[in-house]
Amino acid sequence: MEFEDEGGVSTCNRAVSGFSTSLPTRKVGCTELDKFLAQHRPSYPISAVKIDVEGHENQVLAGMMECLRRSRPRLVMFEYLERTNLREILRSFATVGYTVLQLTSTGAEIARPDVPPLQDLFACANELLQEFTAARREKG
């Protein structure tokens, strides 16, 4: 994968994908999470994942579907930017039993395709949502 390199720790550095740049670039190796996990077989459970890839969330999600199916991280946090295909993300998470939530001033709500961009969203394993809902019912 190729990244812009303005030098130092510039927050403007970004992946060069689908455009050309006049800035110097660096190439780094990358792999899908599913392939990484298959090669390294961690001995610990994966309970949470944070995705921060500046609009490339759909590609990352496509490479971690097996992790979501088998490891069942309870929560996946990701940035929703304007260039992210949210409909595709919602569909992908739904196929593996996750519900995407947005935080609002009154709590968490299920994210719909018209949710405004430029915020963090949270994909929650459906079994966790069911546990939470049952616990709230018990408390009254």
C-alpha cells in the first residue's frame, strides 16, 4: 500500500488510492485481518476492533468478515466519513450478526443510511445487544 509522506507525523499523510499525488510516498506491506489471524493464531480473544483508515472502511471490513463470524468481537468502532459507503457497511455487518449504532445526545440509536457523516459509529454483536436489552428489562 502506498502512503503520502509529508515528513514527521503529519496528520495530512494518507493512503494513495484512486488518485495521484505530488508528495513523496512510501510503500508498506498490508494484509487482510483474516489472513493475519490465520497466520498468527492469537491465543487471546479479540473483544474490540478500532478501524481508522480515512474512508477505506469498506475494504478493511471485507478483509475481516471471518474474524467477525468466528471471533465475535463485541464491538467494532469505525469512523464514518463522507467517502465511506455506509449502505455497504450496514449490509456487511448485518450479514455477520452485528448492528451499527450511533451515539446521540440521548444515548445510542441504530444507525440508518441517512446518518450524518464525520462521526464514529459502533458495530455491536447482536448477542451483546440482546444481553444488554435483557438486563435492562430485568432492572425495570
